[in-house]
Amino acid sequence: MRAALAGLFLVLAGCGDRAAGARPVRIAAASSLAHFLEQVKPGWEGAHPGEILEVSPGASSTLARQLFEGAEADVFLSADRDSLDRAGERVRRETRRILYANRLAAVGVDAPSLATLATLRVAICGPEVPSGKAWRAYLASRGVAGADRWVQAENVRAALALFESEAVDVALVFSTEATACRRPHAAWVPPDAPPAPVWGAAVSDSPAARAFLDYLESPPVREAARRTGLSDPPP
């Protein structure tokens, strides 16, 4: 199982960029953070010669299960607290922290009447995925039903890909996907939806794990985070 799961880790740069003997810092990261981590990678590797950043993106709930079952990582970046909890003792509790906040975003519409979503082709993540869970809770609080009849996506990147390929009219995701979307689009961020805290924690006891978490809170990285749709953590 560990060998199979280790194969999930993807180097964000090409294989030719890997220096001989470079030590990877392995990040299991919510799909909603993939674009942000692409921006972070050059600065981290420039400041830490001999280290490369490897990222395994996926739904936080899926990554938590894989870590619990023995997948190797140095850091887990989750789109919700529940997924950190599901990773159990694999996550070092003393290192847990809220790094940023994300927001719900409907890509493909501009300030919609929520009732009109029933007339559109909509992609939403599954109920265990943080964005899918948050969107379902928000829609239910507004009396909008029928989310289970929409296209179910494995994670926010998959939902966004459905929108970019024009397979759906709307993708219910996070602000980070609205920023990363390559198809011309409108986007609506529900002003009354609570922010979604982005959590981070060390998995391994390597010094690089804690150093990377600290790096994510540095001023230059916070600026990059804002450009990708993230905001400072809620008070």
C-alpha cells in the first residue's frame, strides 16, 4: 500500500529539474491549493538549495484516508479540520495551525438567483470533499435542494476541469479555482458564506516539515496566496 501511494506524489516541475541527490519535501495538499503551491515552489527551492518540493494534490478527505493507511508525506495541507482529524496520529497535533482562508465560489455565474441553479448544468464535489460539504451546507441553509442530482466531481480541480471543457455551465468550488480558471468566466462569491479555514500540519518529524509550514506564513508567501484567491486566516 505504501509503495503504491508513494507513486501519487507529483513533482510540480519537470523531472529534468530534479538535482542529483536532491531531498524532496513531500506535501499532501488539497486540490484547491495546487495553483498556490505552484507559485510557492520556486521561492522555497531558491531559499533551500538541495531541496525540491513534491506535491500530491487531491481531495482532503482522500488524502487523509491515504495518510491514515500509511502514505508517506512531510506536510498535510487540508481544506478543512475534519480531514486533519481523520488522518489521526499520522498528523503531529502540536504542529497544527490555520494558515489561510478560502471562500466558496460559483464559477460561471455572476450573482445568481440560487433557484436558477436547478436549470443549469452544475458540477459540485462529493459530500465528503470540503468544498462539496461546505457548498451543500450553504445551499441547504438557503433552501436550495437537488445537489445530489448535479455532476459529482472527485475534487475541485476535477470540477473546474468540467467547467473549462464546457461539460457544465457552473462549477461550485473555491475562490482559488475562480482565480486559476483558464476559460473566460464570471464568478460569484456568496458574501454570506463563512470562510473555509485552510489547515496545515507536519506529518513527518523532519525539520523541513516545520520549516515549510513557517515559510507558508511568511509575508512574501502571504502576498502570493492573496493573488491565488486565498486570504488571511479568520480571527
